[in-house]
Amino acid sequence: MKSIQSKAFLDTWRLIYSATNPRQDIHCWRVGDVDWSRESHSYAGRDYAYRIDAHVLRRARSSKISWSLLVVQERWWDKRADDALRMFEWRRTLSGRDRDILAWFAEQRLALEAKKHHVD
């Protein structure tokens, strides 16, 4: 992963999100030394609906290296609710350095992969 804007980072972010909140029903949880929160905003109208999930990840202030990250997922549907009109995700570092965020995500991915191989 070279950047938090890369596809590789987004894939890693999705993997960790799915592994730590598989039903996507938890709004606040902890992954290692990172506090993860998710707020959802949605609207359902006659012709369209949307949902925006804002994820804020904060590495504990007690940690030697602290940072915070915002990841936003946006989904729009048509009136049938089965055809996605648009799906978009974006991310932004709120504090700290990108390289520290990337390093943390790389460590988490390796830990998940090791755990998966250990179970198999």
C-alpha cells in the first residue's frame, strides 16, 4: 500500500471492517489500540434512497504513535432498491501521518491472514 487513497488500502480497510464488525451492526468498537466508530445517515424517498456511513478511526492517545482517519461510504439506490445508482468511498487523514496509518493497517492485515491460516 502506497497511499490511503489506493485501492489496496481500501481493500485492506474493507477486510478489517468485515472481520471486526461482520454484521455491520456495531456502532463503536475497538481493534487493537484503535477506537472505531460508525455513524449512519439515510433517506428513503419515492424515487431514490441513500445511506452514508461515516467511520472515524482513532489510534489511542496513549499510543506512542497517534492518528485519526475518516472513511465515508456513500450508497444510492433507485426506487426498486435492487439497483445501485452509485457507490462511492473516500478517506481522509484527520490527524497524524499517512505512513503510520498504512503501517497499522498492514499489521492488522497480516494478523488477520495469520489467524485465518492458523484456523484452516
